[in-house]
Amino acid sequence: MAGVGNLDQAGRGGSRLLTATGERQRGYQARPGECVGVAAACELGAAPLDPPFGLADGDVGTANEAFGAVPDVVASIADRSKNRVVEYSCLIPGAVPILKRLFKQGSRIAEMSRLGERAIVLGASMGGLLAARVLADFFRTVTVIERDELPDDPVNRRGVPQGRHVHALLARGAQILDEFFPGLLDELVAAGAPVWDDGELSKLYASYSGHVILRSGTIAGDPERMAMYMPSRPLLECHLRRRLQAIENVTIHSGQDVAELTSTADHSRVTGVRVVNHAGGAEQELTADLVVDAMGRGAHTPAFLESLGYGRPVEDHIVMHTTYASQPLRIPPGTLKEMLVLISPAPGRPTGMFLVGYEHDTWIFTVYGMVGHEPPRDLAGMLSFAEEYAPAHLLAAVRTGEPIGPVVQHRMPSSQWRRYDKMRRLPDGLLACGDAICSFNPIYGQGMSVAGLDAVALRDCLRRGVTDLPRRYFRAAAKAISVAWQTGATSDLAFPEVEGRRTPSMRVTNRLVNSVLTASESDAVVGTQFFKVTGLIDPPTRLLHPWFLYRVATVNLGRRQRHSPPQQAAVVGPVDGDSVLPEMLSE
Ligand SMILES: Cc1cc2nc3c(=O)[nH]c(=O)nc-3n(C[C@H](O)[C@H](O)[C@H](O)COP(=O)(O)OP(=O)(O)OC[C@H]3O[C@@H](n4cnc5c(N)ncnc54)[C@H](O)[C@@H]3O)c2cc1C
């Protein structure tokens, strides 16, 4: 047994020595940040375990797992670039000074109190898994209820039909996943998921509004910070589920249908949920201090609130009628230099496509149309549909592919935002997350990342206790949602056929974005900043920074002077005041 003695010694020696200790443990390759966690766990009185702290042969251990031995400390590697544990939450009285001493540099340490006995999450897809991960730090037990029988392997399932279509994980979404489940991204890569983390622009083909972003050289800045991971949706969900299931106080009940929520007699508090077993129809009532609805777009909460007398939340809609057709393929390795192809709609053309490489040489070819432009449901038809706007070499690569499943179709009538944040009254004990609050036009690839941002909002609100939680949480979540919503809405509403509320600032925004995209065709700095904004890493206000506007203007002027007039170029000067500040650019 690798005993506590080893770890104590290592703790005094700091992270370097700890790494050595980790390596001695039957080949476990520890990283510096992780090992610091082992030391602290030990100082806080973790019992010697065999293997220590649950690290078995070949496991990718993390600070979180190390702290699993001290159940009341939660650590997360928040600073992935430096591979350093910088954030801890602690339920043990008196432990904070120990943590502070061990993690002086830049660590944030918060003392928390346990907030309740049981939390229940309804739905075990992206939103539910992330919410459950957060709740596990604050409640003694977390129970996740899911209608589907959950597979052990990465396969599609009925409750997530969209999983058969292209699913891109934005850079911010990846960062959040790694924060909540340290090492998850490495696990995905080990399972075969491609990652774009070297910043090489030739590996992307990204065309927005008819502007193809620069295709040579590398991005400006740290490519790791903007890394894009490309697991298929089933692979991503499968790994997330496995990691959640490994958390001791979390249980997932699959094959259980949520029938209804229960409440106190005066309807002021939600008290739990009634579930029905899919197989036998047996009914069961589960009580909880907090229920989180993560049942997606068809979530029960609006109907439930109405039945309790609170009324339904107002819904914002952008009616764009997006239809996807997707063909999974196996494409021979080396056929394409590109790892990710995205061609978004352009003025006068509300259609587009994706071609994304997943694990084990599998690819997904998706074409889509909006406002009545429906793509065909067969591969040959999809290829001709895309011929109008896709480069020939990309379509040729698709033609070399071997279909590994049928073409599937998905229709989404509108982007939908349930405005719980605007409700005058809400019962205690009930929250919602992910698509249950807001589902977006999928062409912007935002849904999973925004589910992650909801989870961050939940964690931050729970750190301040449960008083007035629904109001605080829905407002915090709305802030994050609104950035993604405005970005998509502004682009969608540029098409006259799309129904939704248009604001004067949207026209200004579209002109600015067009200018940015023109400059992105030839300038890596501008293109990188645009990627950061669309990847939800930077706020859209970065596009208004004077230095950035100056750069855009200079690049576009240079192009004009070289007698190659940019498409619809319009250099927008500094925006002078709130009246014209585009909505998507206001934080
Ligand atoms: C075609 C398409 C493509 C997309 N592409 C992307 C993309 O590229 N990038 C991206 O980030 N996002 C994308 N999205 C959005 C993304 O799929 C969603 O935002 C995400 O799945 C939301 O997760 P969720 O957990 O909130 O809801 P869902 O994924 O809808 O999950 C709801 C869960 O609740 C369960 N459930 C439902 N009812 C019950 C019940 N009564 N009892 C028990 N369980 C129940 C379901 O079985 C399911 O597991 C896309 C969406 C679509 C439609």
C-alpha cells in the first residue's frame, strides 16, 4: 500500500515532490496541480486507502478525486493553462487555514455550508449532468431521474434525438466541462475525439455570412485557451455520465418517467417529484430540498407553475424554422486537412452545412436550411443542396465517405427562451436549466455550452446559500443566456422571413460584424477575436474596443488600397453612445 507517510512527505515538499510520489504509485502519471490536491487531502485527515484516494492503475486522477477521500472538500482545476488547482470550496470547519497555507498562489478558498439533504435533477442529458455535478458539492445526496434506460456505451438514445446530428462544443463549453470534471477533455481525446488545439487555421474551414476566415498561419494568442474538442454527442455524454456516476453522493435512476412535481399545501415550496417506472408502471414519490428541471425543451415546469397558480413564464421566440439533415460517415484518414467545416447562412441564402471529424475516422455531414428551405433526406440530394455554397474539395471528401447510418432529419421551429427571470413570483425549491430554460437555433452550436454556463450560475448562487435562490439563479442564468441569445437572434433576424422582435441596434451590429468578418478573411488577429466571441470566451463588447475597431478599419482599408474590394465592406467607426450600442455587444 502506498501509505499516508509517502503523501505526508510529499505534502511538505510541495507539488514537485508530490508528482514523484504519484509516479511511484503503480504508473499513475500525476500532474502537478493534481498532486497538490493529494497533499492537502492528506493533511486534512484522509484515511489511508489502497489504492490511495481511489487512484487505481491507469486512472487519470485529479484533485477532485483526491479530495473524494475528504468528502467535504471540493477542488477544481480552474486554471487549465497553468494546470494548477486554484479554486476550493470547503465544508470542514478549520480547514480553510490549512488550504490557504498549501495553496497560497492565486487560490480562492471559500468556506461553505451544506445546504440540504437531497437535491433531485430531472433529466440526465447535458444540462442535468452538469447541474447534478454542481449540486453534489452542496447537498448530502443528489438523485438524477431519467426516462431513458441509459447505455453504458457511447450510443444514441431516444430522449436525445438531436444527438444524431452535428454537435460542436464551443471553447467556453469545453473549459466549463473541464472545470467541473477535471481531466474529462483528456479522457475524450484518449477515447479518440479530435481536438483542435494548435491554432492552425488551415484545419478549419469557417465561413460566416459568405466570408471565409483566414485559412493560413495560426490564430493570434494561446491556442489551448481556444481549443475545440470534437467528440460525437453520444461519446461526450457517455463520458460525462461516467464521471458523474463516480461521484459518491450522486445516483442516477434510469427508466423512470417524471410524472409530476409535488408541493406544500400552500404551494409556496416544491417538495419533490412523483416518478413512474417505465417497465412496470410502479409509482414512487421522492422528496427533495431542491428540484432542478433539466428535461429539455419539453420540460414540465411551465405547466406545473401554472397549476400551482404562478402562471407560465413569458416566452421569447425567434421563429426561423431550421431543418437539419445529417449523414454519419466514415471517411478514410488523410482525405481532408480540415477537421471542422462550418458554412453559415449568408445574405439571400438561409442555408448552410457542417462537416466535422469525430472519433475513429467517423464524420458527420449536416446540411440545413431555414425559413422553408428544407434539405433533402438522402446523401445525393444533400450534396447537391450544398453545391451552391460548399467548396468542391469538401464535397468530394464527403463522396469518398462510407455511410455508417441512415440520414436523419430534425426540425426546430424556433429559438425559445422561457423568461423565468421575469416572473414576479416563483415557488421555493424549484429551478430549471439547459434547454428547459432556453433552446437556441442549433446552427450556432451554443446549447451545451450555455447549459454549462447555467451550471456555473447555479454554483455561484449556491455559494451564497438558498435564500431567494430561484430569483437569484434565474437572473444570473439570464445574463449568460442573453449574450448567446442576442448573438443568434441578431444573425437570424437579418433574414426578413424570420419572425421576432427587431431592434434598431441589430442593423448596426450586423454592419459591424460584416466589417469584422471582412477583415477576418485576411487578418488572424481579427479572426481570433471573432472566434473568441462566438466561442463564448470573450464578451461581444470586445468587438467594440477602440484598438480592435482600429485594426478592423486598417485591415479593410489596406485591402481596398490593394484594389481588392472586400465584399460589402463597411468600416464602422467607434460607436458613440448607448443609443446605437448594438444589443449583442452590450454586456
Ligand atoms: C439538431 C440540433 C443540433 C444541435 N447542435 C448543437 C451543437 O452543435 N452544439 C451545442 O452546444 N448544442 C447543440 N444543440 C443543442 C443541444 O443539443 C442542447 O442544448 C442540449 O442537449 C441541452 O441539454 P438538456 O440537458 O438541457 O436537454 P436535452 O438534451 O433535451 O435532455 C433532456 C433529458 O430529459 C429527459 N427527459 C425528458 N422528459 C423526461 C421525463 N418526463 N422524465 C424523465 N426524463 C425526461 C430526456 O430523456 C433527456 O435525457 C443542438 C440541438 C439540436 C436540436
